[in-house]
Amino acid sequence: MVIHNISRLFLSLITCIVLLIPNIIWSQEKEIHEEKIHDVSSIKDIKVGLVLSGGGAKGLAHIGALKIIEESGVRIDYIGGTSMGAIVGALYASGYNAAELDSIFKAVDFNAFIQDELPRAAKTFYEREDSEKYVVSLPFDKFKIDLPKGLSKGQNFYNQFSRFTAHVNDIEDFNDLPIPFFCMSTNIETGKQVLLDKGYLPEAVAASGALPSVFNPVELNNILMTDGGVANNYPIKEIREKGAEIVIGIDVQDSLMSKEQLNSVTNIMLQISNFKTYDAMRAKISETDLYIKPSIADFSVLSFDQIDKIIANGEKAAFAKYEDLKKIAMQQKSNPKKNTIPKSSKSILVNSLVILGNERYTRAYIKGKLKLKTPSITTYEKLNEGVNNLSATGNFDRVNHRLIDTKQGKELILNVKESESKMLLRFALHYDDLYQTAALVNVTRKSLFVDNDVLSADIVLGDNIRYNLDYYVDKGFYWSTGLKASYTKFNKAIDFDFIGRFREIPDLNINTIDIEYSNLNAQAYAETLLQQNFSVGLGAEYKRLSIISETFGEDENQIPRTIFDDSDYWSAFGYIKLDTYDNKYFPKNGFLFEGDIHTYLFSTDFTNNFNEFSIAKAEFGYATPLFGNLAMNISLEAGTKIGDASLNSLDFLLGGFGAKTINNFIPFYGYDFLAITGQSFAKSLISLDYEMFKNNHINLSANFANVGNKLFSTGKWLESAEFSGYALGYGLETFAGPIQVKYSFSPELDESNWFFSIGFWF
């Protein structure tokens, strides 16, 4: 019995020793680091290194922690960062203080950064139409579908970061920054880490922050690089090798998720990628003299909409170590961080331009997109706008730029990486009340015959089959040329009285008839951009128009149908376009002017009443914010037929709702499609749009019109409106285009209509 009790006592003692050993070791390590912090007698002026880990949006906690570090008086002598830690660290190392970083990041639209949304003004009309039509674009070279390298090329990020670090753009060695700096990236071919402490700061930081699947990999020094967190997310060894005697580390990495949290493919993949960094981090914590771990469990790498909370959590975590920070500051000579950002001039003199990396695209083409003549005085805003113009073409994976000081001004070095993909497969979906359901499949081929041409083919499948073929040779601000062919068809029940305009028909005692409306167009045209948003064009057009009803009648082949028109038309046309709207569907700022004249010269004359005539129309729009999130849009639109008045097939047709019309269809609230017809019209529209919260809109519209045969020669267009309509709508902006619902009514009809639209109009 005694022996048994001794055995139990011995086992208990061994167990206690085993359990206590890790705590003893941890306490010893803690004492070692605390001793380094507390002992002020042995070191007169210690060098402090700051390590900032990556973590996407969670890395914004670094800003909050930096506020407390500054307040404590600690002088940072070295900074090493990865990914978001590299972004924050590089700006801090270049001279910004924590308060300035707070302001910078709160003003940033991170959604625009991540999605690489270029301003609408940066795109030509051709490029703008593409961006407002297709939802998904996939590489399709050699007719093989591939996946894109990332959601974004990172162009917006690069442009803004270059602007913020313009005051240090001549520094090649990052040790010469106000605070010596380095960042970590990953060689995507080998998986090995790459330490970047020399070169051009925006390029190095872009390579460190190229988050896989979000941003395209960055090629730098002939190495294809991705996010540094893949190889080394917390470079503590490297910062000690730089000379840091005390290391302060701010860790915003993810912990491993529980079984309950592993409920999606995204979380499972994130967990797998975190295995390596999590294991490595356990050892690095003990090597950190002052370890700061903000509470970031409630946030994801994309929680940029919670920036205030993330920064606040960084402050809270650092404040918990405030006394330790003060003790570190006592071991340093007083040298608090000061603002070293010089006031930059709004204008810059660019005296020369060097273009590197271009092979297929000529210097003239690139300069035309940049809208930059040298030497000339410009601004950073205009320079970035020009770079965006170049990026918006989709012909370049990356457009890197750098300004170098010279005696005569600044030399702009532009380094472009041309896109290897020349063929794209693109898709979109849409529904509206006229064309019904539609699925769009597009194949685009670039550089088919010449370097700057584009061949695009749209096939629209659904309730009404349509197609568009475009061939365009883009010469920027010189005369560009193009060929277009399109086919549109739809079936619509319309008022019986409307058909009476086309031909004499008997009274059949019916209210509506079904018509099949088809339109085939082919154009050859040339246009020039006077500005990015202002173009002038002219050309020739062939049109085949068919309007048929099977509701009544019988044709010459005794088929039960009535043909109202089945003619070929040839015309010459010219147009002017000015469009500075910031948003096609929900504009808050900008002007719109479109003027168009078609002169119809010849026809096969199915109706036997063709004589040469012209149709002219114009639209003016103005959008402006009123207050808060409320904006107003005013539109004036008019059109008239000039010459022969006997042919009615191409008259103006008012009614319905939409952003994609053909021939002379004019949207008009309160009336159904094709409900009002005439050879001339004058229309006014006023809309109020309130963005309740991001991308959600409530709008109220009122439109008025006079429609007739000779409105402008008789002065009737100035009389009280004969037609009026009102609409109340809701709109939601999505990546696939707007979802819109409109309830409209007209006092003249004493009835209402509902209109629905889903997705981009095409």
C-alpha cells in the first residue's frame, strides 16, 4: 500500500514537471525579451525595427498601432513588411505619419482598386460600350478557354501609390528612404521568398501585395512574383539582419479556423494556405521583443468597408503595450517622427517621354492614348488619366510609369507589358420587356490584320435572336475606321391604330395586333476623337427593314400575313457625341449630347412611295448632385423628318423604357413600347435619383412630349405637352449590370405600366 502511494506521488510529480516545463521555458524567453526592453543602462541608443505582417484589409490595423507607437515616443529605425504590411510600411517609411495614413486609406475606394474599375471618362466610346455590356471575359487563345490571372491588373493601385510616393521616386535604394525599408515577395515559379530593398518603390510594393487570385502576378527583375505572404508573412529574421536590436511586431495573420467555420471552398482554401504561415508564426512570436496582436477574427482579407473598426482594434492592441513602448523609447535618443512630405506643385513639366516594352503597339498609338505631347505642362491627375486611357484598351497587362527629375523638367518613363492574350470569350445575361430573355456570347479577336484592330462578334440567344459584328481600327485621336453589321428582331403586340400609319387597312374591330419587327444594318464609318469623351463620325449605311403581322391578311403567296414594309434602304450619315456622364445608368455628374442625321438616298421601295428624305435628331442631358446622395438628371430630346413625308416606316416611335434602342425608338414613361408615333417629336425628362445606400437607388421621373408631323415648322413643339408620363423606380447596381424596376403611368391613358430590366442592355 505504501509502495503504491509512493508510486502515485512519483507519477504526480513527473506530470507536474512535464506540464510546467513549457511555462518555465516561455517565462524564461519572456524574461529575456522583457530584460532587453527594461535594461536602459547597457544600451545608449537602441535601433528599433518594425515588422508588419500581411493580412489584406486586416492590415489596416497597422495604422492604429502606429498611432500609439508614435504617441509613446518610439523611434522606428527599420521597417519590414509583407503585402498590406508592405503598403502601410512603405508609405510610413517614405515620410507619412499615422494620422496622414488614416486619412489616405479612409479616402480610398477599395472596391475600385480590387476590381480595377477605371473611370468611365478614361475609356473611348468603343471601350466604354464593351465595359457596359459584358460581365465575364475569359482568355480564348487558340479557341481554348482559360481563366484570368486575377480579378484585377492592379492599375488603379499602382497609379495612386505612385502619386503618394512621388516625393521619393528618385530613390533607388530603400535604405535611403526617411526610414530604411524592405518588403517581401514570392517567386511564383519556385515558391521561394524574394527580399525587395532596391528599385522603384511602387513596383516593389505592388509585387509584395499581389494577392493571389485578386491581383495579377507582377513581373519584376525577370521574376514573376506574387504576394509575399505565401513565402514569408512576418520577416523578423530579415529585419534583425538589417540591424534592428529591438523588434516590434504587429501580427494580423489569420488563425486556423474551426471545423464549423470550414463551410465553404473559400475558407477551406484559405485554411490550407495558412498552414505554413501559422506554423512558422509560432516560432517567430518568441523571437519578437514586443509582440502586438490586434483582434481581427471578425474581419476578412476584404473587409475594407470596416476600416474604422479595424484601425480602432489596432490602436487598442498597441495601447495594451503602451508601458513597454515607453520603456523602449527611454532607451533611444529623442528623435520623434516628423512629417517629411514636401508640398508638391499641382503642375509638372514633362520634357521627354521614354516608352519601353512595346512591340505590337506603336509609339504614336501609345502617345495618342496618353494624350501627352512633350514638352508640355500637365498635372498628376491628367497623367493618371492618360495612363488609365491606355490601360482601358485592354491591350496591356500593366502600364508602369515613373517620373525622373532632369534639368529641363521631368522625364516620363513608361514601361508597358503588352497582353499576351489576343482572343477573348465573353458573356452576359439580360431581360427586358421588349426583347425578353437574352444570353449574350461574344468572341473578340485583337490584332487580327493590324496591331490596333479589334474584331468582335456578338450572338444573342433567347426569345429573340440577334447578332452584332464589329471590326474597328483604333487610331486614337487620328481618324479611326470601322465596319458594323447587326440584326435585331422582336415580336410585339401593338395598338391597331398604329398600323394605320403604314397603309390603309379595314376596321377589324380589334384593339391590338402582333407584329414581327426585324432590322438588318450594315455600316462603314470613320470617326475621330477630339477629346476622350467627344467624337465626330460619318459613314454610309445599308438597312433592310421588315414589318410583318400574321394577325390578319394574306400575302401574294397566300400565306396568312400582312407585310407593311420589306424594303432595302441606303443612306449617308454623320454624328457628334459628347458624353461625360460618370455612370451610364445612374449619372450624378456630367453632360450628354448626341446629334445624328441620316439622309436616305435609295430604296427598293416595297411600299411604292419612296422619295429621298432625311431624319435628324439630337439629345442633350445634364446630371448634377443636389445635396447628399440626391442627384438630378435633365434631358431634352427632339427629332424630325426632313423632306418626303409619305413613307412612315422610319417614323419616331415613343414609349417604353430602355437603354438600347434601334432606328428611331425613343423611351417614354407612361406608355408601352411603340405606342406613340410621328414624323417629329420634342421630349423633356427630369429625374431625381437618391442613392439610399451604396449601389441602391430610388428614382422619380417625369417626361413630357409633343409628337406630330410638322411640329417645328408650325411651332407646335412649343405648345403644352400632348403626352405625359411619370415613373417611380428602384435600381440596384451589380457586377452583371443594373437591376431596375419601374412603375409608370400616364394621366392621358389613365392606366399604368410596369417595366423590368435585369443586366446590361445589349
